[in-house]
Amino acid sequence: FTRSRPFYCQMVGRGTRIHPGKERLLLIDNLFLTARHSLCRPAHLVADDEEVAEKLTEAAERDAARGTDLDEEARSQAKADVIAEREAALAKKLAEMRHRKRELVDPVQYAVSVGAPSLVDYRPALPAEAVPPTAVQIEALSKAGIFAGDVQHAGHAEAILATLADRKAGGFASPKQVRRLELYGWTRAGQMTYAAAQKVISRIAANGWRVPAGLKPDQGLKAET
């Protein structure tokens, strides 16, 4: 028994190695004891990540009487279920964010706005990425207009900062500009240049922070940029 997925795969791999006289391998899953101690389970051999492994395990336990296999069909179904749950949770979170009156931008909302899917559901791949953000990263995020309180990992903070740097170098709208325009109905503000976004915001500001007649959200977006 182990908590290490690579070691678990290695042990099972040795067990499945062909050898004269060996016909089968008995792989024991201690059920609730395995879950209690966060040990690896058979589903970890084929799952892409922890959530998919959990879904596969739930399906196997639920259909134990039918002897559900951990085959490609089961893995695909588990993955689809996890994606559906993530999308539902994200939609709920974004709906809640729309009602927040916060000066800084929520990192997930910003990722969706600028079309950065890798930042929407970030998961650390290495131990160094899983540690909390550093004080320097938090300060840099806040300075850029991102609410650092919702960034849990240093790897996530670094990925956001890299995206911010790339967008700034490309002349795209800043997080605060994107957030401001979204409050006024723009849905593609993340595609706008810094100069175009500032031009629109200036027109709104000059009109008492009301959208001027004739200026419609996202209309003529390419022309503005």
C-alpha cells in the first residue's frame, strides 16, 4: 500500500510482468481503509487526475455486483462527469462574481475573460507549485489588479503573472479595464487592446459613467481595436 501514484504503478507493473507459470495478479483494495489513509486505488492506474480516479472508484463500488471494469469507456464517462461538475461549479462561481463590487479582479473571472482555460481550473503538477504564493507574488498580483486572496498556489500565481506579462507585451487591455467594461455589458473586453479599452472607458467616464447613446457593448469591437 502506498500514497505515491508512481510507486503504485510501478508495483502493479511488476505484478503484471509476464513470467512462466504466472497466470493472474491479485490486486487488493481495502475499500474504506484505503480512503481513510488516502492510499492509491486501482482507478489511479488509468485516471488522468485525482477527481477522475474518485469518479471511477465510486462507479466501481456502485456497480460492484455487475463487476464494472476500469476500461476506456468507464474512464471516459468518469472524465465527462468530472468536467460537467467543474463547469457547473465554474458557472455558479462566475454568477456570484458578477454581483461583487470589488476593485480587484477575481483570478478565475479574469482567466475566463481573456480566454485562458489553463488558469480557470489550475492544478499544481509539482510540489514546488503547490505551496502558497509568496509575498512578492501577492504584491505583484494586487498591483496588476488581480485579487490575490483567491490564488492558493505559487504555481497558479506564477502562471497568472506570466499571462499578465504576455498580454501587456501584446498591448492588450489590463485586468481593471476588462473588469470595468464587463460591468457595463462588454463580453469580449479581454480581446481589446489597452488603447481601445481606455478610449471606450474615457467616453463612458465623460458621460457621467453612463454608456453614451450610440455606444453599444462589443459593437464594432474590431474597429475600436
